[in-house]
Amino acid sequence: ADAVAALVEAIGGHPAIVIVEDLHWADAGSVAVFERLASTRPDGLLLIGTYRTEELSRRLPGGDMLARLERRHDVARIHLDRLDRSEGAAFLASAYGRPVPSSVSDAMYERTGGNPFFLEELAGCCGDIEPDQLAGQPLPWTLEEVVRRQLDGLSGTDRRVAEAAAILGPSA
């Protein structure tokens, strides 16, 4: 209740969007805040929650809450699929500010399977490489490789903290 009151006070009656990602992994406290916001619906607030259907479980706090919320008439559920090849090409064109060659968009699609997060991370891991040259680069094949490359620049202590956080998972 205190977290919701503080958020409503911070919004101050102005239009606002609150986005809570990965509700399938949410802990009980986060679920309580999200559900209270959904129930009280403060004026001017658009509440968005994301979750992966395949990782949703009624054994977790987020799973029970989502089942309750989906029965309400004022909740809209929008299912987002993976991007198809043309959507992936449009995504890359938007990211780079210009169209990319079809060989590049095809190579990126083959690596990511149309997963927008992986596509964004893969494009981002390439640094200053021109998009026209991406198809010929030794790009990571998995999201794990992308994340591992991002961790390579961390100090030993920071890397151990990140690895511990990954092992602890969503219930920690």
C-alpha cells in the first residue's frame, strides 16, 4: 500500500505510464503492488505488464495474479509474436536509421529467430560495425553469448556479483 501511495503521489495526477516487465518472475511484493495499481487505477495511469506465457506458472505469484487480472473486463491482453523476416528488416532499419541489405537482415533473422530482444542485443553488440558488414562478422549465435560478451568488460568483483545474481534467479 505504501509503494502504491508513493507512486500515485509521484505521478501527481499527471498522465503516466508504468511498465513492469517479466511478471512471470515477479516476487510476491511486486505482484501485490502491480495488482493494487491495476485495481485502484489512478487517474491518468496506463499500467503495462509484460510476461512470457511459456514461463508462466500458477505456482509463482505472478501466475496467480495474471489469471485473476485476465478475468477482468478492463484488462486488455495483447499477445506479441516473434518478428517475421520483413518485420525484422524494418526493426534493423529503424535501429540503424536506414535500410540494411537483405543479406544482413536474413543473417540476423537466422541468428535470432525473430526474437526482438535478441535482435536488438545482437545489433548492439556489434559496436561501430557498419550494418552492411554484419552478415560477414563472427556474430554470437545465442543470447547467452551476447550477454557473456557484455560481462567480459566487468571487473572480477562486478562479474562475480552479476553471476551470483543470475544464479539466484527471480525468487531471490
